[in-house]
Amino acid sequence: MCGGRKKVDLCRCSSRGSCLKDLTYPVILPKEWAQYKYLSLLKNRKASMKNMICRAMNARFVIVTLACAILAFAVAGCKSTPPASLDQQASATRSTDPLQLNEGDTLQITFPGAANLNTTQKIRRDGRITLPVVGEFKAAGLTPTEMEKQLLELYAKELVQKEVSVTVESSTFPVFVTGAVLKPGKVVTDRPITALEAVMEAGGFDYTKANLKTVTVIRQENGQVRHFYVNLKEVLNGKPGDTFPLKPSDIVYVPERFTWF
């Protein structure tokens, strides 16, 4: 017989009815068992929640660390090697590029040692001129200095004094202006002009929609198309700026500013 509320004596008997050993076990009532299971479940949930929080904190720490490292690298790169702006690149290009001869230019070619070879020629639409003795010569695309060197080679047998001078008497300077200007189209002058002057020749800006901060100059040279961005608003406001000298056949594009509807 088992008795007692807290402990019970269990008698394991053999098949012959003899007791082997008296054993005692704590008695767990249904209510106490339910409380035990609830506390165990609560403890497991707290442990799981703690693990989740730790994993989230670790992941957050890794993300913040990576972001700080990337930001530090970017700042260090900007400080060490600042990239040149397009305006700076354009200024460097303009300062080293001499003016080239173009169709419509009138040239005075003088040979100090052979006056009979002196001539004045206008570059035709095909870029050529006709010279005494040598005939057709392609002048468009050359600079005056380059043309002088080539003429010295062509006239080497005829010249006693190895000297020639090429002077531009007049020049046609065609450029194109489009975008937010009053009179878009082709602008032709007899001298080199700047981007701001080209816009003025095209009637000026359409101030109701023109974006003066990012005027674009499109130039084709050496088989490639290049884009230069000029802030003409600073120039018009009296601040130091660049009016950007143009080359023949440049395209000046004045974009429209963004507006909310």
C-alpha cells in the first residue's frame, strides 16, 4: 500500500511476491506540474529572446562598423586625390589647344624670299585652298604654325630663304546654340567667341525656364564627342567664372530648369 501526501513507498516485488527494495519518490501533483511546465516554458522563451537580441545587436554592430569604415575610406580618398571637375578639365584643354583653321577663313601666305609665291586664299567648303606651283592643299584643321611647317616642306626646292608666314586675315566662326534661348540656331561670327557671347547672339536666355548653372558645350574632336559644363549664372552675377571660349562647330545647349507642377 502506498501512503503519504508528499512521499510514497513503492515496493517492487519479484514474481514470487518478495520485496526487492523500498524506494521513495517525490509526489508531483497536477497543479504543481502545470506550474513547473509554465516556468520552464517562460525560462526558455526568455533565453530565446535574449539570444535574438544578442544576434541583432551583433549584426547591428557589424553594419555600423562597415558603414564607418566605408565612410572613412571615402573621406580619405576625397582628401588625398580630389577629382578634377569638368570645368577644370576644360580649362586645361583650352589652354593647350591652339586655334585651328576652318572653312571660310581667309589666309595671307607670304614667302619673304620668294615674293612671286605670295598669295591670299580663302578656305573652301572642302577645307582646301589652291597654291602656286603645288596646287591643292588641305588647310582646314591645321593651325597656322602647322601649315607653315608643311608649306616649307612642299616649297623646299623653290625657296632659297627657308621662311614662310601664314596669317589669318578674316575668319568665319560658326557655332550652334539650342535649348532655352530666344533664337536658337546657327551663329556665325568673324572671330572666336565665348559660350556667353554665343547665347547673346542667339537672342539671350529665356529666363522663364533657362538653367544657367549647367550650360553644356558639346564638342567633337578626334572622333570623340566631349561635354563641358559651364556655370554662366555666376558670371552674370558678377562672380569669378569662366565664359568658356568656343571652337568652330561647337554646340551650346542651355537646359531648362526643373519645375514642380
